[in-house]
Amino acid sequence: VNLTGLFNDRYLHIALAQAIAGCLGDGRDLAVLFLDLDYFKRVNDTHGHLAGSQVLREIGRLLRKNVPEPDAIAARYGGDEFVIALPGSGLSTAVALAETIRKQIIGSVFCAEPGEIQLEPLNLTGITCSIGVATLKRHLQKGMSVEQGKSALLRLADTAMYIAKETGRNQTAVAGKPVRRTNEATFAETR
């Protein structure tokens, strides 16, 4: 098992292609969430790489806890980037999950007790993430192959995540939608 307890990107690509093929075959939607921790380099620079690794492990636990569906895929994409694929889920379900995860991350205290990697507690707070969301039915062009669809969904969700970062971080953005700040200044408009 790797550091986070999540699948790696190699497995993600295989499983996501299979999930897309299955969803296309039976007319179900599929959502992809692309999550990146905001300013994560600061954790490593300030507290060291062991603390950073412990935070990533704890993020992995948080994601596994929030993605209980047996056919969902949660993977560490690389560094501090994570991808969640939700076969059978549409945009509203995906955005709700993204917001739940985002709020749990900002509300969490990381390295709160001695961990397997970071031995002394650091009580790290204020860690945030930016999340991009794309879905099969809303964002995929007709006639795309499974491989093209997989690449397009990952690219669109990744691009939406970068838009969330560029427009203030600590928010969720939907592919192809302008980001408008709400009173809470955290959620990207989805209408």
C-alpha cells in the first residue's frame, strides 16, 4: 500500500477507462473530481517532508472515508494532487461531494497526534484545497473513444481546478463555467 492508501495514477487510468466504458454502455453519468492542496509546499518547507507525508496520508484517509461507493475510484495523481471518479454520479452529486471534502479539509487539524511518519504532533490547521469537476454527460463530446473521453475528463477537471486556484483557492469549480464568488467566498457557481 502506498503512502496515502489510495490507488496510484497508473491504476487510475486503467480503472477510469473501464468505468467510462461501463457508464457509456449503460447510459449512466460519471463525474471526475481533480483535487489539489493549496500552498502545500509551505508544509514541507516549514515543517519538513515527514510532516508533508503525514498530511498526505491523513488526506488519503479523509478521501477514503468520503468515497464509500464500491465502484468509486480514489487515487493520488501525484504530489499533492488527487483524483476521484464517481461512476453513476452526475454534476450535482459530484459538486456536493467536492464541497464536503473541501470543508472537511479546511476544518481538519493535521498531525494532531503522533503519526506513523511524523512522530511529534504539529496540530496543522488552515490547509485548504481547490477542486475541479467534470462529468461525462455534461462535458464529453459525442463520438469520443473511451481513451479520448478519459483524457478529456481528466484535462477538463484539472483545468477547472486551476481556475479554482487562480480565482482565489479553497473552492470548487465546474469545467466550462465561470467562477463567481458567493458570500461565503468559497463556492464556484454551477448554474
